[in-house]
Amino acid sequence: MPKRKKKKKIEHGAFTKLASFTSSAIKGYKHNQKLKQQQLEKDLKKQEFSKLSLEKKELRAKEDNFRKQEEKLQIKFENLKLKERELELKDNELKTKENSLKEKELNLKFKGEEQKNKETDLKKKEKELQIRSEEQNRKDVDLKVREDEQRQKELKETRRKRREQKLRDEKEQEKRNLEALKLREWEEKFDREQKAREEQEKLKEEKLRMRENNRKSNDVDYSNNSEEVSNNSEEVTQQLEALDVENSSKN
């Protein structure tokens, strides 16, 4: 039994020491926390003081701005009172108009449905028109191709006709040139024949004139020597033959 009391005393002393140490630690911790809190409060106060100074400046500026705005607001307030009176008068008008608008809204709703139906029909027509337009474009392309082909054919035909016409013109010109040549040859031949006929006429006249002269000479000199008359006749004959030869050489 005495041993158990001694053990209890030892436990009680350890517990007392532990409690004392814990109490001291807690006090120290609380003291440090208090010091930190005080320093933090000082720093916060400094920050708040700086902030308050800045806010005071801003507040003064805002107060000036607010006074100006308050004056403007007062003017606006007076204007608003006047407008409020006007609005009260207009409010009754608006109530009347609201009823009218409701009726119009119903009409617009009905018209909106009609408009939707029209839009649906319009879309169908637009689609049909688009199909027709595409078809027309294809036809236009085909027509353009055919027109180009036709122009090429016409161009070839025109060139062919021009070549044929050129050949005909050349042949016609050759024919005209040949006819002109024949005409010139005929004219030259005619001129030569005409000249030959004229020469022959002259020759005949010359022969007749010489014969007449010879006849007259024979009549006057009939009594002359027959040999002399014969010589004269031969001379006249020779002159006539010379004229014939000269005429033939000219022809």
C-alpha cells in the first residue's frame, strides 16, 4: 500500500510540471500573437490613413462633381416634373392607343400568317425560276455554240464564194481581154483591109486615068509610028503592074 501512494505522488508531480509547461507555452504563444496583431494593426492603420487621405481627395473631387451634377439633376428634376405632367396627359392617349394597337396586333398576326404563306409560295417560285434560269443558261450556251458553228460555216462559205467569184472574175477578165485583143486584131485587120481597098480604088482610078490618057494620046497621035505607040502601051502596062506589086506588098 505505501508503494502505490508513492507512485500516485510521482504521477501527480509530472502532471503538474506538464501543465505548468503547457501553460507557459500557451502564454508565450498568445503574447507573440498579440505582438503580431498589434504590428498588423499599426500597418493597417498606416495603410488606412494613406487610403483615407487619398479617399478624402477623391471625395472632395466627387463632392464638387456631385454638386454640379446635383444642380443639373435639379434642372432635370424640374424638367421631369413638366414632362411627368405631359406624360400623364399622354398616358390616357396611350391607353386608348393600346386598345387600338391590340387590334392592330391581331391584324398583324393574321397578316404575318398570310406573309408566311406568301414567303413559302415565293420560295417555291424562286426555286422554279432558278431551275428555269439554269435551263435557259444551258440553252443559251447551246445556242451560242450553234451560232459559233454557223458563223464558222458562213465564214467558210463566204471564203469559198469569194474564191469562186475571184476565179470567175479572173476568167471573165481573161475573156474580156481576149475579146479586146480579138477586137483590136479585127480593127487592125479592118483598117488594113480598108486601107487596101482604098489603095485598090486609087489604083483603079490611076489605071483608068492612065488608060484614058493613053486613049487620048492614041487618038491625038494616031498618025505616029506604030512602034512608038506600042512602046508607050508597054510602058503604061509596066507602070500598072508596078502599082499592083506595090499595093500587094503593102497588104
